Amino acid sequence: MNHFMKFFAVLFVLSLGTTISCTKNDPGPGGCAANFNYTAELQAEATALGNAASAYGQDPTTENCNAYKAAYQDYLDAAEDIKLCVPQADLAAYQQAIDDARDNLDALAC
């Protein structure tokens, strides 16, 4: 269950973006919209990841583990795709959270 605790910690860090969004005065590099919202941008991936984590937690088979890893990878890829909208002051912590999550994902053996 250690991986699940790490997953939820990373998910929390990445979802902090609901309070850190690009403003109208500063659309940010990459042309982020004034109403950019990390949670909304990552919603599909977060839902898929939550479903995969739940399935794996309830039935820890190799198949469910691989599905969980794939969903986790998709979520992290999507998080990387939107990092241009992360304010510069938060970018190091955001990237560190992604890097830590990738390390945890790599350590998960199915």
C-alpha cells in the first residue's frame, strides 16, 4: 500500500494547481488561458488513474498492476504537458513532484 500513499501525495501536489492558475494579466508562457485550471486539464487522466488504482487495490493481479502503471504514466505525461502554465515560483516543486512520482512508478514491480 506504500505506492498508493505516494500516489495520493503526488496527486495532491499536482492538484494544488486549482489554487495556482494563470491570471488574466499574465497568460503565462505557452499561451495558458486566463481561466486555466490544472484539475480540469487533468480530470480525465486523474479519473482513469483513480479507477485503475481502485481496481488494483481490490484485486492486485499483474493485469491490474499493468493497467495502473499505464494510467499513472498517462497522468504524469499529461502533467508534464501542462507544466508551461505553472508559475515560475512553483515550477521546481511541480517538476520535483512529477520526478518523484516517476521514480515511484518505476519502482512498482508487477
